[in-house]
Amino acid sequence: MVYYVMAENSETRALDAHREAVEGFGDWSEDDAFDAGDEGDADPATRGGSQGTFLTDLGETLRGAGLSVTEYDGWQQRSRRSGGYDGGPIAIVLHHTASQSSSDGQNDARFIVTKDGGAPLANLYLDRTGNWWVLAAGATNTNGKGGPWGPIPEDGANARVIGIEAANNGVGEPWPAAMQDSYVTGVAALADRYGIDSNNVLSHHEWAPTRKIDPAGPSRFGSINGAKTWDMNMFRSAVNAARSEPGTVHVTESKTVTSGVDTYVVRPGEAWWSIAEKTMGDPSKNWQTLADANGGVDRVLLAGAVLTIPGTPGAGGGTVATAFAMATAQFPGEAKRGMKGPIVVAWQEALIAHGIIADKKGNHDGDYGEGMVQKVLELQQSWGWSDADGIAGSGTWKRLHSQT
């Protein structure tokens, strides 16, 4: 729920302003309570109450995904003044609280449901242990002015989306692995339950880029700016992998520490956190050490760059060893020319992860067009296949994931 003013497009000034502003639960603004629908003809005095749909199965949905849940008293009837949802939620927006660890859990949750002039500030709150707090079943005041995004009209998110606050100070606090796992699992479960397209899982920064940076901070989801705002394409890919829809690939990252490695070649889309997890163990303890040994946290990680892995035998001795902890994944199904949907997305993400196609917006679109056909054909031909046809089948999947 972080608010800051973008001064002459200066990212550094924006981050400095944010650091100065963090007190308690961030510096929540009245702009976050705004929704364009509130300025229609409807009398505010008649809005609220039981109007619209209330998501009274939020707790059940999260528990069904195997997550720990705490229900805050009265959540089933709690909403912003516009009430519930018309036609159900159409998106999910991610935030962080900009609150200190001393406020974790009950204190943060209480603030969200009692903030004068703004409550409730979110439907859900994720604490640092990975436990979910269910706070409001109706629409909330967490997004405010911004957009548009997909089906969400400009300044119209509060009445249409599920808002999630997650505990993090917003100025460099690493995200615990259990919390990251829980964030992905919870969002995937909610998206499945309410039929929300993964492309409509977005960050507050994406909704309001001139005044928000959240969620931000060291995590496996990388960063896109000096404020360490998450790369939501990486988060959305993780959500896609976790969703239970037919044809969706479920990816399990290897957490095995690679021994005897003193350097690492950066792959597309990787971050300090994910590289530390693959090469050094617990990333919450080791990502900073890795960054410090390679130019500092402000270094932009480019694919192909060679990093020194501190603490490994011969580190810094000049030996170049490529450490690729490959993901293993279930076969998502066959994909071929003209197909669209989650099966194609699974193939695109796999090809990106293996460096076959570039990690850019057009390569996450779920469309098996001529470009995909050609890349898969070339890949098959590179293996010496006499029957190369550009169709992404089980044999191609198996061979792709056997490469190192």
C-alpha cells in the first residue's frame, strides 16, 4: 500500500521519499480509497450493506489449497461503502504493507479493518509466516486511482478486484521463502475459484506506476527498477504453474545446492534471490552475500553474465562452470500451429527458461503462431530429428528438459 510521488521520472528520488515516509502501516492515501463508480448517480447513503456479491468462501478457498488461515471477526459482512461485487471479482491486485515486523500479524490486520476513513484496506492479508488473514468479503479500499488494466476501467479497481496486503517493510526486507510460496499458492487458488485470468493478476505498481512501488523487495520474482519492484511476469508465470486448470504445467524448482561451483552464468529472467537459492542454499540468508560479491544489489543482471559464487571451492579462481539447476515439469499437453491457451503458455515459459526464445511480452501470449512453429522446428532439427515438424509434443518436452 505504498504511496510516493514520482518527481521528474527520478526513481532515486521516489525511493528516497518512500524511505522517509514509512511509518507504521506505510503512508496510506485517500487516493487509495477512490473508485470512479462512487461518483455516479447513486446516493452514497444508500450504498453498501448487502449490495452485490460478498466472497464468503475466501477462507474455505485458501484452506482448500492447504494454507494456514485466520478469520478476522465480522469479515463476512465487511466492505467499502459500495458494498460487494457486481458479477464477481475480475482481477487480483498484490500489495505490500510497508509496515515493520513489530506490526506483523494481529496489529497489521487490525489496522486494515479499522483505518479511519479507509477501512477495509484489503480483502486479505498475508503475514510473514505465510499465514492468511481473511478481513473483508466485499469490495475494499486498497487500489485507488490508476489503470486501466485489461477489463478494469480507469480508477475502477476497488469495486472489481480482490486486494491482498502482504507484510513487508518495502525498503529492502527480504521476503521469506514460505511467504513467497504462500503468496503464489493463495493467488492461484483464488484465481481458480473465481475464474480470474492469470493476466489479470497484477501489482499495485502496475495499476498505479506513478505513485506505487509495491510489492517490492528481494524475492525469487526479481525486480524491474531501483525500488526492487517485483517482475510480475515472473509472478504470473509462477501462478500459472500452480493453477489447477486442465493443461496447466506444474513446475517444481530444484533446491539442490550445486557443490564445487565457483561461477554461474545468468539465465534470462533470473534474480539474485533465485540464483542464490540454486547455488548457495537458503536465499534469505545468502542473496545479499551473492550480490555483494558481484558488484552489489544495484547491478542489473543480464543473461549471459558470469557471477562469482562466494564460499565454493576455488571461488574467484577463474574457472568458469555453468550451474543450471533445471526445473522439472509435467508435460502440459501437445501444442501446434493455431492453438491458444494455457498449454501454449506452458510451452512458451519452458522455451524461455531454456533460452530458446526471448523473455518478452509477445512470448507470453499463449498463441502458437508461426514464430513458435519455426522455433520448435529449428530446435528439433538441432537435435538431428529427421521427422522435425514444429509440433510441440511429449518427445520434444522430454528432450528439452533433459538438456543442461
